[in-house]
Amino acid sequence: MIVRIWRGRTTQAKADEYGAFLARTAHPDYSAAKGNRGWQLLRRDVDDQVEFVLVSTWDDRDALRAYAGDEYEQPHYYPEDRAALLLPAIPIEHYELVESA
């Protein structure tokens, strides 16, 4: 199983709206993707910014490629992402899940 981690930061003023957008977008996108085993949306304040972390689990890298294409290690952004995010693209991280309880 593969764990995919995406991170992005926005301002405090945009955080509630952007968090709602992420949840609305992630749920149908991930739920429809073959090989997706679930996802979690995390949020934390970092000084005057808000960081969001989207953690999803996948059967394998083939499932990721089917979902995100051959460039699955690069983030895909919607126009709403570009309007809200403060930093340039942060590489997505992938981990092999060794054990889970």
C-alpha cells in the first residue's frame, strides 16, 4: 500500500473557504478513483498561515498512475488552489505503508 502526502499553505483569511474547497474536491475525486483506500484532510496553524495536509492511501503505484497520470509525483492544481496557496508547488511525498493498526 502507498501513502500519498500533499501539503499546501494559505492565509488565515482564506483558510476556512480553502479547507471547505479541499474537502468538497477530495471526496468525489478520491472516492471515484480505483485503488484509493481512503483519505484524511489535516489542518494546522503555522504562525500567521494555515497548512493543509491531504493524506491518501492507495493499493499501489499503478493505482496512483491511473489516478494522477505518469507524473503522479507532481501536484495537480485547480484554479482555486492557485488563488489560495502561498508557496510554489511542494513535491508530493509517497511512502510504502509498512504497518498499520
